[in-house]
Amino acid sequence: METKTTSHLKLPFFFDASKLLFDYSLVMNQNWVPHFNTSGYKGEWKAIPLYAPKGNASNIYAFQQSNEAILETPLMSNCNYFKEVISSFECPILSARLLRLNVGAEIKPHRDYKLGYEDGNFRIHIPIITNNNIQFILNDEKITMLPGECWYTNVNYVHSVSNHGKKDRIHLVIDAERNEWSDNLFFSLAPKESFQPIQEKIESSETIRLIIDELKRKNEPASEQLIFELEQKLSKNIIE
């Protein structure tokens, strides 16, 4: 029997919702940076970086193209519980951000590139504030995340989020690097063979073009090789 690929997991952690909310209150009035992918959402979708290259409080990118050290931003100085939560992941932290999806806002259906566990990294969502009218759809499945819960999401799959409620949605989102500790955790919850790349046939030419356009828009030198590889893949898709 073919093993189903794992698209998400509820991890066996439960964090104190009131402590998360308290730390959030310490930074909620700081400068929220609009998400860079402006064509990918409607309404307000903003971020506050908590861990970033050189502790840069304006850098909201999840994955960096440089070798600069990932450090706490100044906003973390009084956020003791955020520190405790993030340090509970015994693996290298690539980024940590607060993401706010305002009332009435919508993140359009999209796929990210190489952001699944099988790619050597993983994304964690820890809700701080949410409501019953959040629609988080991942791989055609609605996922309900409650405050204090901890979820892995493989965002290589098509996903979207809409906030039809009366409260802004606030998540602590952590991106981390896969290691032995995380392998032991993930493979205790799902078979190792279920963490496999999505089949290439699912990756349509339209999706590849969208990824190329986004990489070109960022205009980062380190993306040039990836753009070249994707253009080669696109050419192959068209020929086939």
C-alpha cells in the first residue's frame, strides 16, 4: 500500500495561551511590516520579526540568502515566554515572526517552494489569537488551530487563509532546520516514508512561472541559480 504524504501534523506541545498573549501585548504596538508578496493577499497581512539575520527588526523574510547569524531582534528583550517557546525546539532556528491577518483579509491560494520537512526545514504555527471564522485550507483540507497549539504545515501544498471573524488572527510562526531531534519527533508521529516531495506532475507550469516571478521580484543574487533551474524545468514541462 502506498504511504500517504504528510501535509501537516499537530505536534505534542501545548503552550500557555495567556503567557503567549502577554508577550504579544508587549510588542503589539511596534512597527508591523506589510508582507512583501503584495499580489498574494487582500486586506492587511503584516509581520513582526523576532529572530532575523543580525537581529534586523525590519527583515521579515522567512529564509535568507546570506550566511549572517540569526539573532533575536530588540523586540525580544522582554518577551521571556516567546524565548522559552522558541528554545523548546532543539534545532537551528531560521526565523521567528509574528504574523497578523486582519479582519476581512485573505491570503490567496498559493504554494511555497521547498518549505516541507523533506526539504530539510519545517514551518511551525502557534496561534496566539484566532476565531471560529478563520478558514485555513491546506491541500484541500480545513485545519483548525487553537491558541497554544503547535502545528507543522507543509506549505509546498496549495494553501490559503481567510479571516471572516471579528478578531485579527495572530500566529507565532517559526521556521527551523531539520536535525536529529526533529527527526525523532516527526517520525514518532508519522512514518518516515510519508515525508516525500510532492510529485512533479502536481507542479504545473503556471506554478513554476509564479515562483520565478516572485524570485525575480526579490532581485537577490543568490536566487539566480534557482531561477535558472526553474526556467529549465519550465521549458521541460512545456516540451512534455
